[in-house]
Amino acid sequence: MKLTGWLTGALVAGGVVITMRSGCLSKGPAPDERFASRLDDMCEIARKNVDKPERGVRTLGSYLDKHTGDLLGEWGDTIAAIERIPDDAKHDARARLARDRMRKPVLACANDWAAFNRAVENDPAAKALVERFAERLQRTFEIIGSGSALRDLPSALDRAIDKL
């Protein structure tokens, strides 16, 4: 390939990267909007299952089984997007926007979640499912966090930051 071919290819690739970073060719909604949409999805599950809390707990469990990685990724992508903004005023404005986007579905669904939680508390089978899940998740965190490398990670990061 001739030099002009390489140069043209590099310029096109560079243009695509700059265009994508500027948001002109973005992949759709911002990560905080996707995160908020998932909160809406979970609210809808709770709302539809107040009268059948065991089914609701199972449906929420299935939803979280499929989307926990997405939720965690969208949370992390939101933080990364905000921290990429060099201007402090724009950074803070973007953080407030993310907060408002994620808070909106939580506030809109507060009564539905309260009704669903009451229904779960009053349904022995649903309550048992939630308790079992909570116990297993706690064990998972304890097992994963029991290694000294993970337990000492905050101290190691603190020491590394102090050296900067």
C-alpha cells in the first residue's frame, strides 16, 4: 500500500474515533439512561406482581440473573463518562444529570416497591426466596472477599496513591 493509502486510512480512522467520542455516532442512550431504564423494568415487575409476590420474586431474580452485569457495567460506564470530563463545572453538571436520571425511576416507583415489599413480607414462600437469596449472596461476598489480596486492596491502593 502506498503512503497516501496509509495516510487516508489513518485520517478516516481518526475521524471516526473523534466523531464517536464527540457523541455524533453514539451507540444510543447514555449509560445512566440505560441504568434508569432497567430500574423502570424492575419496577414494572414489582408493580405487576403485588398480588403474586412469589412469582414477582422469581421474575425479579430471573431479570437480575440476565441483567446484573449490564447494571454494573452501566453504573461503571456512567462513572467513567463523568470522570472523563476535564472541565469541573461540566463534570459536576453531568454527575447531577446522572443522579437525576437514576433517581427519577426510583422515586416514581417508591409506592409500587413499598406495596411489593409488603406483599413479599406477608407471603411466606416469597419471603423465604428473598431470605435464601440474601444468605447466598452474603456468603458469596464473604468467600470472594476472604482472600488477603482483596481484603488488603484498599490499603494497597491507599499506599499507591500516597506515593504519587
